Amino acid sequence: MVSVQKFYGGSDSVITIRTPQDDKQGEIREWGFPINLTVQFVSVVLDSGDTEVLVTSLLAETAYSRMDFKILYYLRWGVENVYFILKTRLTLEKFTGETNVK
């Protein structure tokens, strides 16, 4: 948590990330994705007392409370565990939801 705060200026910082590879920008535009993505770091305290720093593109802080993010994190964790089990049992090195469409 401290390293995230130091690097981004606080756990609720908003930053804009630019596409790292200039040669991919045409392809990214073709797919309809933005070249720049603005995200917010939101810290939530879990029931265990641990603090998680989440990254989201949902920027309307009045529309989404920390509790909303905590609930979504909890719900998403079960999905992540299923992916982990599938990857482990199927011994997959790379498992993504991407489909190569041309």
C-alpha cells in the first residue's frame, strides 16, 4: 500500500495511462479502444483487515462508494479463483479471454 501511495500520490489517485507502443495505436483505434485510459486507484479495507488497492475506469466517485468496490471485488474474486483452478488443472501457461478476430 505504501509503495502504491508513493508512486501514484495516494490510493485514490486518478491517472491517465497512454498506450505504451506507438506502433499499436492504429490497431487499437480500429478495435474502437481509446489511446489514453483514465483510471482511479481506490483503496478498500477487507474483512481480514488487509487493504487492497483496486484500479477502475469508473471515475464517478459520487456514484460508486468504497463499499460498492469492496462488494464487486469480493464477487470478482470467485471468478478469478475459477480461472486459477482451470489454469492449474489444465496446465495452461497462458489463458486469456481474448479472441483473435481479423
